[in-house]
Amino acid sequence: MPAIQVEGLSKTYRTYKKKPGLKGAVIGLFKREYDITEAAREVSFTIEEGELVGFLGPNGAGKTTTLKMLSGLLHPTRGRAQVLGFTPWERKNEFKRQFALVMGQKNALWWDLPAAESLELTRVIYGVEETLFRRKLDELTTLLDVRDKLNIMVRELSLGERMKFELINALIYSPRILLLDEPTIGLDVTSQKKVREFLREYGRHERITTILTSHYMQDIQELCERVMIIDHGTLMYDGRLARILDQFSDHKIVGIDSSLPLDHPAFVRFGEVLSTGGQTLKLKVRRERIKEVCRELLSLDGVEDISIQEVPVEDIIREVFASKKPS
């Protein structure tokens, strides 16, 4: 049985449109107009135990709404979902003990308590046996390199340290489902890398089923083989990240180090000029022309070196959103 199974999950919000002024308020007492917003529309997918799936989409696409429905915080307008065999919005205690939701812009830890006391409170709430808790705490704080921060007030921790403790707080009772909403938002590059390494290794070892939303494409590239793309509440794509990169990445970027003028007409005919700086030029070249273009470039006097790079995955995903027609 899949760990998560979603069929036709939809969430619709109805927002009152108040007309301006006192007259508008009085009219609203008797006749109201509403805007209808579909935050999620007929979303369906299945996730197997131990999978780590990326959930992508622009702001307002429906990612967080979907995660909140899977965690039981929101009741859907229609559709059904099974998470570990439970209906999330029934909020049964057996279910709540088996999942964790971590939101990068929300704090679960008590701001005015040391991290250790916040974690102790979680232990009591979830009924974790103390010996197991101590062993788990030692393991997690070692992996995330924050053992020396346990007795510091949460408000005095750096953003990266707080997020590490948020992860520890979510994992301390050994959930089987982990829902991560922008866990690396605002973190510096070093902290992002440490969190990614932890999620990859710990999730694989513990076989935790994970859904990850992130605007940092490095998170998705390093952690997720499978991605789901949602926009305007509709699931547009569900499949391997490599496939969508192949499907939409029909160009490569060729870097040229040259003593020739960067506006030399020979360069322009090879592809679209993306940037110039110093003696370096970047061209966007169709994938099927790469060999031919490189051969011709190397034959030019003045071209000293060339490099070939893939188009950044952020640009590819942006193209997917723009097209709205993935296959």
C-alpha cells in the first residue's frame, strides 16, 4: 500500500468582496458578492514508502495548501487522501504521531526556552520513552552539528541553527512521513548544504517518506529524483526530474574565452548572446548544433578556450511554468 495516496483533492476559498464606504457595508448586509479561488484543483498522485519527492511551483500555486491538507490542518472541499492508511483531516492521534510538518517560515520551537527544553516538551507530548529520546537526540544533534547549542535560548540561535533544531524537533519521535515546506529558506549556503546532506542520508537510512517544497533548485537537484509541478492549483507534471530536464532543455550554454571583439559577427551566428564580460562571452546554442559550433569556434583565430554547460534548472522549470503543457 502506498504511503500517500491522493485522488481529486481540491480546496476552494470563497472571499467576500466588500464595496467601499458605509453604503457598501450596508449593502453587504443584504447582498454579498464573493470571489472564488481554487487553491488546489483535482490533485492526484501516489507516493511510495521511502520516496523523497520534490513539490515545485511559484508562490500561490497550491503547494502549501496541499501539504496542509495532507497533514490534516485543512479540510478539502472535495476529493480524498490516505496517508499511512489514515484520512488526515480526521486528525486521529495514531496518525498525528506518524507525520511531521516543518515550515521554513513558521516556528514550532518555544522562542523563550532553550532548545533542549522545547525538545523535552515534544518528548512528553508524543510520549517518547526517555532512553529512546536521549539516544535519538544524541544522534540528531551530532549529525546536524548542534550538540553545543542545546542550552541556548531559541531566540538567540542563528537562523541556520534554528532550522536544524526545527528538523530535530520534527524527527525526535520518529515520524514515517515528513512534509517540508521551504526548509532552507533564508539560510546561508553552508547551512543549506548541511541540511541537504542530512535530509538525504537520514531519510535514506530511516526510509522516511518525504515531500519537499523549495524555491532553491539546488535542494531539488541534490535530493529529488522525482518531482511534481503545480501551478494555479493544478498538477502539471509528475515524473522524473531528469525527464523534464531532457524534455525542456533543448539548448546548452557555450562559454568562449577570446581575444576577438565580443561583438564579432562570427559569434552571433552561432547562437543567442546571453552575456559578455571581460574577454568572455556566453552563447545559448541548440543542443543538436553543439559539436558543429564547437568545431567552428575552435577553428577561429583568437578563440583561446570554450566550455559547455547545461542550462540552469531554474530556467528550465520557469519554461515549464510558462508553457503549461508538459507531457
